[in-house]
Amino acid sequence: MSDALSRDDVAKVARLARLVLSEDELDLYTEQLGQILEHARDMNSLDLTDVLPTAHPFGVTNVVREDVVTPSLDREVVLAMAPHAVDHRFAVPRILGEAP
Amino acid sequence: MTLPDGWEMVVGLEVHTELLTRSKLFCGCANHFGSEPNTNICPVCLGLPGSLPVLNREAVDFAMRIGMALHCTIAPSTFHRKNYFYPDQSKDYQISQYDLPINSGGYLDLPDASRVAIERAHMEEDTGKSTHLGGSGRLAGADSSLVDYNRCGVPLVEIVSGPDIRSSAQARLYAAELRGILIATGASDGRLEEGSMRFDANVSVRRPGAPFGTRCEIKNLNSLRSLQRAIDYEALRQIELIDGGGVVRQETRHWDENRGETSTLRVKEDADDYRYFRDPDLVDLAPDQAWQDRVRAALAPMPAARRAAVVALLAAPSEAQLDAVEVVIDLGLERYVHGVAAAGGDAALAVARVANELAADVDHVANLPVDAFVSTLAMEQRGELSATQAKTVLGEVLRHGGDPRAIAAARGFEQLSSDTLGATVATLIASNPDEWSRYRDGDDKLAQFFIGQVMKLTRGQANGKAVIAELQARR
Amino acid sequence: MKSATQIAADVRSGTSSATAELERTLTVIEQRNAELNVFLYVDVEGARAAAAQIDARVARGEDVGPLAGVPIALKDNLCQVGVPTTCSSKILDGWRPPYNATVIERLLDAGAVAVGKTNLDEFAMGSSTENSAFGPTRNPLDPSRVPGGSSGGSAAAVAADMTAVSLGSDTGGSIRQPAALCGLVGVKPTYGLVSRYGLIAFASSLDQIGPFAKTVADAALVLEVLAGHDARDSTSLPEPAPRLVAHVNDGVAGRRIGLVRELFDGADESVVASVRAAADALRAAGAEVVEVSIPELALTLSAYYLIAPAEASSNLARFDGVRYGLRVSAEDVTAMMEATRTAGFGAEVKRRIMLGTYALSAGYYDAYYGQALKVRTLTIDAFARAYQRVDLLLGATTPSVAFALGAKTADPMTMYLNDVFTIPTNLAGDPALSVPFGTGEAGLPVGVQLLGPGRSEARLFAAARVLEIADGRP
Ligand SMILES: [Mg+2]
Ligand SMILES: [Zn+2]
């Protein structure tokens, strides 16, 4: 398992998660997350090399629906929820870069 | 275009195609292009808290059809989440297949006899669409953007080729052939102008035999012409860069159609950490043999096979005829050619008529049953209709429907039936004995005299070949 | 107070009315909500209209369903049309869902009356209901103590006699732990038995909705209404709802029950004593109780605190200020998303989002998330092996009785350790319930936990009923 969590790691993770941390928060979270990850190292007490991962406890496969159109939501209802809507669309401040 | 001596381009294409399902990939909203903004949205595709996706069976069928047409292996697959924040992605993650795609390891044979490997053809969902306000209407310089989620959740298949393409012309050929295949499977309408098919090109250059160079990805090319131009531009740009002592940076680039050049969009960096993981809201997809067999049985023949079947009807086809065959296949109209051939007619004539007259009014072919086409061409071959008349009759049936014989009759073309023609020729022989005897004695030039007379009497509606046949019969 | 079973019988027979039952509920809420902070929203008008409609239908002689006129409280992470739904977070400020969760539709179809939305740890992340943007909920049995969490509001609603039954959600113990701390029956069903459609996700592969009740029969009654396949949830079990109420009195004669050392080791003395007494009671009722050890369970806490945050980091990405809820303005869209999320989420939610983001990020996935998924496999296999030898497992629900407000807020790890006995079944997807048995410190209730293999709910209720009787609640 990798080395201890650094302040830079936390800063990078916060950026990825679209959160802004103050300097104090950065210190606090580095310590707290570090503790939790430290605790997680107990998983290394077992040799898990040959164990397959399980992402989900659910064993059923091929759950599909038929290709049938069902009613959509009323546009006015949807746009009424929006923090800002213009011209029947959701309005956002300028986008700085293209989608990946 | 050819590259400077000693250089080779290496191109791989990622092609996204929307699927022609009625509803979206994970919800029942209509999959429909051109609806009023934000009218085809529900809790699922709008990513409302608490909503859950359920996979569309038809989208799986289409994905398998595409995989089968591309000779892929169909395997048990899973859905992952690709996490990134972006306003047109309603959940701020895209559901996409990742390490276990439904289709992998296929190939596509091109008409120029080259083969391009298909690495994978996986399912994923489309994003919404933003309109940019202020500035030039493009993303750069806009003050704000408006988002329409109608397209969010529309099913896509992303087809990823191997790095096997070596010229922009080959890239174009690949894209065109793939488009034909997608249309033939029924999975896509192939409408580039509506964005239902979009190309990303990975381009690098190298000295032949050298290892692959650093590649750049050109995003969102939406016509075959842009694809070809952008690849050429990008390959040359990289060569010039390297020749000038520079290094190619791995980056994503944008193609500006008006200026005819690519420019940097994003440099690959830390931010491209998509934290892929299995979507816990969806279960594994593992179509069994029976499901796969059902899909395979419903698969129509692909363009290559259809092309070969038509070409086989032609004796030593010319380049022009092969081009005409391509038009016939592109439009999916070869049933007319096969109809004529089955009735013992002239397949080459049929190809010509389909590639010209039918292609010109392709939206109305439903008005023209195959047997109507066959009988029109038979009348033309028998000389009952001139070429011009046959085209007129086809045009009329395409526009309004109806029986070709009745239309020919209504237009007075029926005077040219062989009886009428025979009677006319007999009259002319009787009234021009000198000319007739000279013709009989072998002066073939006089055929033109008789044709001219027949044309005069029939107000120009006779078939020259039929007149000669009639004269020959009486010689 | 009257059980839900009794209320439904009275309303159906005309002995009582939905309106009368609702008014009694509203009166208690009026009396105690200010002190306990149980309900974030009481839908007085909607509930009165629904009750009146039920009464009208009863008057017409219609069968209004098994929960006829039963007032029910709903954890505020369940979507209900037109009713503010907050997850106890500022980020959902002002949001009213345009659709109903499947469980709410099923409750309403069964004749229940939805009273309002109860407090929780923000996005169900917590074990004390102190992580709420709207203040902590207090334990009705001792208001200086926590009710447990994250479904603390729903537990407190029943413990305070506001409603006879309520709904919670359980990702790592969020129903069973507050049930134990408030002296209630709380059930975490088999994964997939109850549709998650309309439950605002915390960790999708672990979340399950379940009931709180004062009696085993009431819990079975509510779960029977909730359970059964839902086409809107791909992870919903394909079979129809099981019969549960009919099996409540099946007893445990002939059952083999494993007393799991790892599920009470380290707990307070009074808790251990209750668990041992429960084993005796089951034995007295005809079960064979054997001591078992499942060492793999020692690793489940670590695995859980990587898997749940990883899923949560993705599930909570959609709260970005674009489509609904809070928006904090900024110059560009990225800054707007950052400002919105920074202002809208509380400290515990941020902690888990960052933890999960880290566990999934390039370079760390294998060491953390990947490793946790392997521990999950070991957990599933270990339980499966245990269930080859026994029908059910027995342990403690929590290490202690209800603790004081503020006692465990300083350090996240201390709080997380509260869930050490409840987490394993969430990882396995198996059902478990907590039933009160005996008392501990300050006369507060202790919960014992019964665990079973997938789809064994009927067996669990029958065993819980045995303990209920043995504990003096016939
Ligand atoms: Mg893609
Ligand atoms: Zn939708």
C-alpha cells in the first residue's frame, strides 16, 4: 500500500471533487483522512492476491426494459426547480473548457 | 494528399453513433432529434436525486448487431461510471462500458481491400447540449451557456479502430464504409449533419517502421470532408513541428472548418482522472447464445456483400458503373436491380436508372414498387419507350405513384408499341420505294432517313434502336 | 400507543378513523417536536387530505389496504412529490421532487398516511443524527443523548410515540443502530428486496430501505408492503414480495443459531450480557445455539469506509448547482460548482467525498478501493460458510447504549467504530434486524442483532418475536 496521505494529495482530491478548502481545513482533513486510511491498512494483514473483487452483492444479470417511450416530465415543472433558467434551458455561467 | 518523403501517418478513429431506439438508453424518454428544448427529460436522464437507470433491451440488440457486423466477439460486459464535472452531463458522470465492453476484437474490410482492426464497440450514454451566449456563439468568449438535456441519455455505441489507418483517404473510406454498415444494421441513420454520427481522430506521424509517435486527438469531426482535411492538416503540422526540432505534445485538438486548421483544446493532465468504477445501479450484461442468435438471425446483409452481389450481375463493369453501384448500395436500393435481373432484364441499365433517376428522388421510392420499375425497364428494352420516355415515366411514378403502362398511355407513349411502330415503318417503305431499295442493297446510312421520318410521324417519341430493328426485320 | 397493526384494524373496521389517528399523531408532534427536532417538515395539509380520503373510502366499503390510516414518518432522503426533500443538507435547499419513491407509492397504495420528513445525518452519513444541517435530533428516551443515526429522526418519531412506524435507510447500520439506541425493532432487508427508486443514494451497493416499529409484527407488516420487485430499480430482486406477517409466530424450535464472537467482542458489559441472555432465551424456545467465530468480520469496517465513500463521491457529484437545489454564484461554471458544493455540504459529507475520491483515483484504486472489494468477497464467502452450518446468527447491534450528544463528534474514527457490528451484513447484502432485549447503562435499552442469509426475513422475524416475548412484550 502507498505512502501516507500528503497535504498535496488532499488538495488534489478536493479539486477533483469540486470542493474548496481553507488552509486550516486542509491540515485537518489531511490528518483525519490519513487516520482513516491508516486504519484501512489492516486489510493488508491478509494475502488477497488470489481473491476476486466483488463490486456488488447482487447476482442477477441482464436486467433490461423494453424499448417503450413513457411520458417525460412537464418542462415547466423541471425548469421551476432550476436555480436559473433562460429560454427553456438551464442557464450556467461561462464554461471555461470543452468536455473531456 | 501525400506526406513529405520518409514520413508515414498513423491514424485510429473513434466513432460515436447514436442508436435508433425509440427511447433513451436508461429511461423511457423519447430518443428524438429536434424536439423543443428540455421536453424529453425525466428524473433518470436529468439525474434527479434518487433516480435509477434501467437498460434498454433494444439498445443492446443494436450494439450486438454492430458488433456482429464488425466481426467482434460478444462477451459478458459491465457498465462503469466515468466521473467528471461538466454541466451537460446531468449526473456529473457518464455511464459507459470500460474494461469489459460488449463487443471487442473485430475488423472492417474496406473496398480497397485493406483491413482495419476494431478494438472495441461499447455502449454508453450521450450528453446534453449547450448553447453559448455572448462572444461568437462558440464556447470560447461566451458569457454564459444554456443547457438542453434532451440528448442526455441517448444511447451511443463508440467504435474504436486499431491504429491501422495510414492515410486520410483511407480514414475517409473507413468512415464511409462504417457508416454504410451502421445504416445496414438498422442501428443508426448515419446522419452526420444531425450529429447522429461523430468522429474523433487520433493522429501521429513516424518514419516507416519506427515506433508510434505521440498522438493528438482531434475531437468532434462531423463530416467525411472535415475528417479527411483535419487528418491531413494535423499530420503535416506534426511533421513540420518535428522537422523544426520540436516535440509533439499529447493533447486534444479542435478542428476549425473555416480556417482549415486544428488548435489546442486541452493538454492531457491530472484532471483526466475519471475514477472509473462499476456502476452499482446496474447489473452485468451477458446476452446468452439464444439472445445472440436471435439478433444475428435478424441481421441484414452488409454493404460489402450487397455490393458484390450487384457487381456480379454486370459484365466487365467500368469505373463509372462501379461508382453507380456504390450509389445504389449507399441508398439501399439494390432490390430494383435484382428485380430487373430476376426478370431477365438489363442489370446495367437498372443500375444506371437507380443511380440517376431513383437517386434524384430517393425520398419517394416508396411510390415505386419493384415490379413497376421492372416493367418500365422492360418497355424501354422492347423499344416501346424511348430512354427519355422511360425516365419520364419513372419520374412520374416516383412523384405520384401509379401504373407505368397507364402513365405511358396517358402521355401518348403507347403509340410506340411495336404494332404501331411496325405499321408506321410499313407506310414509310411503301411511300419511299427508292430509299427502301437502296437500304435493302446495303446502304445503312439510309436507316437515319427512315428514323427521321418515323420521328416526324410520331412527334419524336420513337425509339431509334426499335426503328432499326423494325427495318432490319423487313430488309 | 397503538400498534400499526391495531390502527389499521380499527380504521378498516370503523372503530377508529384515519383522521382521528392522524390528529393524535399531529398533537404529539406539536408537543414534542420542538424539543426533539424529529421532523424537518410536517405535511399537515397533505396528510389531512389523505386521511379524509381514506375515511371516505372506508365509508364506501372499499378495502383501503393493510396499512389503512396508519400515520407514517419518512426519512428525509426519500423523494415525495411536492414535499421538500433535503437529506438534511443545505445543498438541496428548496427542492421539491417531481416524483415519488417506489416505497412511498407502495405505502400510499396500502392506505398509509405520510405525515412528514424526519431528520438524518446529512446524506445518511453518520451514526448520531448530529451531522444534520438542521441541528441534531435528541433521543426521546433521554434528550441529553443521541438517537443514533443516520435514521435518527425516524427512530425518534416512533420512540416518541409520534407515529407507530417509520421508514429509514440502512447503508452500514443506519436503521439497526438507531433502533437499538431508541428501543425499537429496526430491519435492514436483503439487498434488492425493497426498491431503492426514489431513495437519494449514499452508497448504492449497500443502501436498503427498511422499517422502524415498536413491535416485530408491525415491522413485518410494513416490510411486506415495501417488498417485491420494482422494474424501475435494476437491482430489485425479481421475485414477488415474501409473506412475512404470517410467519411472525413461527418460533425457533429446531433452528440452529450461531452466536458470533466478533459481533459482540469489545461491547459494553451490559450489551454482552443482553446478547448472552438473548441466546439463552432462544435456546429456551427450542433453538440450538452454538458459538461461532468469523474472523473475516474484523476487516469489514475498513472495507466499508472505502467502498461507501467511493460510491458516495460519485453519487453526490450531481449536486453541482446547475439543475436544482442550492447555487452559489461565481464567474464561471467550475467556480460556481465549487462555491456551491463548498457552501452546501457539511464537514462529514466533504470528508467522505474526499476519502472516496482518493480511493478511486489513479494510482490508489488498487491499494484502497480494489482491496476493499476483495475484503467484500471474503465477507460474503465467510457468511455463506457460516450459513451452511447455522440458520441464523446472533450478536450485538451496537457496542453501547445511547451516548451523549457531542460525545463522539471530535474524531471521525471514534464515531465510525459505532457501526462495527452492523456493517458486515451490508457488505454481504444479507438481511439483519435489531430487536430490543434487556437494558444497560441508565436503564436504556439494548438492541440485539439477528442476521440471516439472503431472503431469510421471515425466519428473522420469527426469532425476533421469540425475543420480544421473552423480554416481556407479549
Ligand atoms: Mg466514449
Ligand atoms: Zn429520461
